[in-house]
Amino acid sequence: MASESTAKSETSITEHLNETVLASADVEEFLHELARVSARSLSEPGDEVPCGITLLRHRKAATVASSSPEAQAMDEIQYDFGDGPCMTASREQVTVHITDLEENERWPQYSGKVLGHGVRSILAIPFRLEGDTRAALNLYSHRPGRFEGRVQELAQDFVSQTSMALRLAVRFAHYSDAAANLKATLETRTVIDVAVGVIMAQNRCSQKEAFELLKAASSTRNTKLHSVAAAIVASLGQGPAKTHYEG
């Protein structure tokens, strides 16, 4: 019965996250919800598991989402040292498990500082993403051995279940950025094309000559081509536009 309940829970979490991908305005909003869902799913009554999400871009790490200020602070401590379990999990795409920070010999300075905040065990699990983007789920506990055995298996399963939703969120963000850039490019091209048409009509010249006149005006005024074109288009309806560029 327990496995059936777990399967249903994982299915509902996956469905919720897939719906969140579609409803989120951007990747950051989705990641914050993912951090909250992760913390709720892996915590127990009276035993909260703070959760952070490390994202590596252009070799720089940042916590883009967290379930609590404590998780955010724990993540940022390792960024100050330039290394740590979460950064290693993201960068090397391996799971990093520290059973007890008091006995951990790796990252001694980092371990000492995090111990000062009462953290005893850490589990960092990489998400399986596409391209150069790297990310990891970072789990913290004030209990040593908190993420051993079945708990670690559940955390691994959770990351596997949510990696697809995160891949979709990153992919949608890429498409959204590309669409926004294309829209801006098309709008710029449209304004320039209209301005060229105005110059052609008023100067009785070819399209090539009109475009050269527009470029000359941009150079003479030390103003971007789009700005000069926009001024010409804006002047329509306000009397003849000043488009006679002679010498």
C-alpha cells in the first residue's frame, strides 16, 4: 500500500509541476514553486528539510530559488568559498551526500561555517537538463544521517520525476526569449521599411538610394538607424517629413 501511495503522490507532483510550467511567467517563478514542492515532499512533521536550487550558467553559480531564507543562506555560503556539495553536484552531475558534517573532511572551511548554523547533513542531487545548463537540488537537515537509505532513494526519484518539468521550463524560456528577440527585430525592420518608403516617395528615388539616405542621416546625426526611421514615421500626419537629405 505504501508503494501505491508513493506512486500516486509522485504522479500528482509531476502533474502539478507540469501545470506550473504552463502557468508560470518565467523560469524563476517555476523554480520557486519547485523548491517549495521539494521541501514539502521531503520534510516530515517537526523535521523540515530546507531546499535550494543551484543553477550554473557560464560557470557561475547562483541560487535561483529556495524554500526558505535558511536554504538560501546555506547555498550562498559555498559560493563565497567557490566550491561545495551543491556546486559539485551541478558541475559534475553527480550526487553528493554528506552524512554528518562533523565527520566530513571535504570542504573543511565550508563545513565549519555551515555547522555553525546547525546543519548536520546535506544531500545535493543534479537535475538532468539539456545543453550547457546545470542545476542541482540542495537539501539540508539539522539531523545527521537524515538522507540515508530510503530517504535518499525517494529524493533521487523526486528529482528524476521533476527533471522533465524543469527541462520544459528552460526550453520554454529559451523559446520565449527567441520569440521576443524576433518580435523586436521584426518591429525594427518594419519601422525602417516604412521610413524607406517615405523617403522614396518624397525624394522620388529607388529603395537602395532611400536606404543610403537613411544611413547617411543616422551617421550625420550620430543616432541609431532605428531612431531616425522612427522619427520619420512619427512625423507622418504632422506635415511633410524632413526626409530630403542632400549632402
